[in-house]
Amino acid sequence: MADPAEIRRLDELSAEMRRLLLRLCGHYSGAIHIGGDMSMVELLISLYHHGMNVDPDDFANPERDRFILSKGHGAVGMYIAMALRGYFDMDEIMATYGQLDSAYGMHPCKIQLPGVESSTGSLGHGLPIAVGLAFAARQRRESHRVFCLLGDGETCEGSVWESANTAGSYGLGNLVAVIDRNKQMMSSLEGVAMNLEPYPDKWRAFRWRVVEVDGHDVGAICDVLDALPPVDHDDPNAQPIAIVAHTVKGKGISFMERNVGWHAGSLTDEQMHEALAEVDARLAERLAATGGGIGGGS
Ligand SMILES: Cc1ncc(C[n+]2csc(CCOP(=O)(O)OP(=O)(O)O)c2C)c(N)n1
């Protein structure tokens, strides 16, 4: 079980990430993919701030874990999670995001941003890249893991399943796919455009080990990450792991949650302040439920 102080730290970071996303969404002139950013907050925070072996001061260390954001439209969420870890300057992200010549584009560019492992944005390409990295690491007998975060709508792409089959066939135990299972796609709830169930069984059919988790519970996510089996390239029974994270698109903001209008958008000042107040209220609730309190000890 994750330590209560660690859970509290990650809850506070998650709330801070939500506040920063909302502030950016309030002042940026274009649309931010705010719905899918909000659904993966706890996943990104748990990965970058707890589960992955990464270090912003040594971002090219060959032993680092690799992370690929396959749902590249959520780039700003990754920038903020990484900035909170010390990779990037938050003020620069806030001032330049989405502008011509900014390194912080709507989709991530690895050439512009050291520490970002892959440029993504065209859905369906991140997992194939992650499979290639995991396969190469095995060939070289390296012991790091490769993590890949996908949107569930993204997994309508055939290339996802070609790579899933490859990873299962080769028993890539160093590969972890995290699926943001918010049951919404770009402009519809699941079941309207496409039905993906039985979802975990689809990964199992490709010989993946599946773990399901509440994707907004940092303690539960950390328990899953902490329990990942060690990378053993000689294990004939090794399997890639799919973490199916049950999430809510627009999580934490009542007027956004499960509202198909909030795949992408911008906020008026009034909406931004309303949303920020909800984030503070939910953090206070969460800390009270887990034995902490704002500014107090537990
Ligand atoms: C190949 C490709 N087709 C279409 C798009 C446009 N697009 C961007 S986000 C999105 C919906 C993705 O849904 P999901 O993966 O569930 O993401 P989330 O709901 O978590 O934002 C689409 C179709 C794209 N980026 N790439």
C-alpha cells in the first residue's frame, strides 16, 4: 500500500496540475483538449512523480524508463506533469503554449523538447513506437520499462492492435500500456460511434496481462505501478501489461464531466473561477477522506 504521505503529495500535485490546466484554458486564445487532459491527470502524476524511473537532471540516462504519450492531443497535460517534476519552465509553457515558434505545441515534438521521448499526435502510432523501444531494449538486455499512455477512443485504430499482437507474441514484459478508459471519444459517448466492450478481454486475447484500476485514485494507481513484476528478459512466461484505468473525461469539473462538448475548448473567466473553486473543494474533500487536511498534518 502506498504511504499516506505519498498519496497526499500526489493528490496535491494532481490538484495543482488541474489548476494550471484550467488557467491555461482560461487565457489561451485557442482550444485546449481539456476533457482528455483532465481524465489523465492522476495517471500522469502517478507515472512522472512516483512510478517511473526518470530524472529531469539526467533525462538521457540510458537506464531511464521511457514514456510515450500516444494520445498526443493531451500534450499540454504531459508538459505540465513534466514541468511540475522539473523538466520544463511552467511560466514559459503558460506564456507561449500553442504560439508560432513555441516549443510547446498542441502535439509534442521530441526535437524541441528534450525529455519527450517521441513526437505524437496522429493517433494509433504511440504503441507501435513503444513496442519497438521495448523490443530493442530486450535485444540489448536493458532493464528499463517502456510506458505508453493511450486514449480508449484511440484504440479504434488498427495499428494499436497490430502492435498489441506483436507485443503479446514476443512476450514483452518490459512494456506497460496505460489506457485512459474514459468511455468518450472526440464527439460522442462510447456506444454511439463505436462499442469497445468487452474491453479488457480484447487485450487479454492478445496475450496481455490486464490490471483494472480507478484512474483517479493515486493510491490505487501507485499500488499497481509498485507491483509491476521485475523486467526479466529470460522469463518465458513474460507478458506485456495493460493497465485499464477507469476515468471520467473532464474529471473534477462538474460542467465538463462526461459532457461531449468539452473534448476541447476554452474557458471564460467566470467558468475558470468556478472550475478552480471546484478543484480546491475536491482536494479538501479528498484530503479529509484520506486523513489529511489542507496545510495540516495527517
Ligand atoms: C489518426 C488521427 N485521427 C483523428 C485524430 C483527431 N482526434 C484527436 S483526439 C480524437 C479523439 C480521441 O479519443 P480518445 O483517444 O478517447 O481521447 P480522449 O477522449 O482521452 O481525449 C480524435 C479523433 C487524430 N489526432 N489522429
